[in-house]
Amino acid sequence: MRPVLITAGATRNPVDAIRYLSASATGRTGVAVATALEAGGADTHLLASPEAALRAPAHLSTDRYGSTRDLMARMKAWLTLHPDGVVVHSCAVGDYEVAASDHKIASNQDELVLRLTPTPKILDHLKRWAPDCRVVSFKAASPETTPERLVEIAQAQRARTGSDLVFANVIGDLERSVWLVDDAPTAFPDRGAAVATLIARVQAWL
């Protein structure tokens, strides 16, 4: 049986000793998928943000990650050990980072300017590290995105990254208008139905 790696939550890219850049992602979907697969007998490992890890059952194999680069290193290490594994990459990965200070930036400044630089695109590396792995990626599009455009964006991500399946939705409408995009894109009336179908698809791959 293929092992499964699930990522959940959001990365924390540090600004100084106590501040960081992150996204408002709870990790709820990733933890739900990991919990269901583990309950079904899959060899499941969860990489979670600190918030998402609190949602995970105590018996679920779980590690916590920090920054985008930390998550990238952990995913590469897992795929090196499990090149035929299945990856469900639901984490909201920080696209930018700063040259972080090891100290706390003084809070009495009139203005603070941060220079952001792009982080590596983890998703673009997964099939390069492990060509035989299966990948489910996630795409959250901007609020004004139409269903037709959402499918186009997801198909472009699938083509670029080699994802076997893309879970796509629109920011601000996370509970509805969800698509699973592969060769035959399918719309779902609510997020729960889409998550259940995603879990069934991954179980079939195992």
C-alpha cells in the first residue's frame, strides 16, 4: 500500500524573533483528510502548522513545520524515503519571505519597510523529486473568479506541476462552488461533498 503525506495549515515565514508572515488557513480540510485515510488503514503522516496540529487526533503520526523552506525540506525528505507515495498538499504556503532578524524589531518606529522576495514553489518540485508519486494540490482563487476561470486556473496548475488532481475553490466562498479538476472536472455544491470524493479518490490510488 502506498503511504500518504498530508500537509495542513499555513506556513510561518519569520520577520524577526517573534513576528512572522502567514495566511488565515486553519488546516481543517487537511486534518480531516488525514484522519479519514488513517482510519481507513492508510499509512498516513501529517505535516501540520502549530494550529492545525491541535486539530489532529493524538494517535495520528504528526510533525509540525514552520517556514516555507522548513516545510519544503520536510516534504523532500519524506518523498526521498517514499518515492511512490501520495501527497495531499493542502497547506497554504507563503509565497514571500524577508531577510529575517534574529532579534525583535523595535516597536517604536514611525515606519517599517519590509522587502519581500519570492519563496520556492514547493508544488513545482514534488514530481521532480519523486516522478512516481501521486499529488493532490489545492488552488484558492481570488473572490471575483468565475467558475469557468477557476477551472482554467486549476487546469494550468495541474499542467505546470503534474498534479493528478486539483481541489479548487474561490476565496470568500470556501464552503461552496468547489471543483475537483482532472481530465474531467467536476463541480460540487459544498465543500464536504468535494472532500469526501477526494478521500475516496486517494483511497483508490492506495
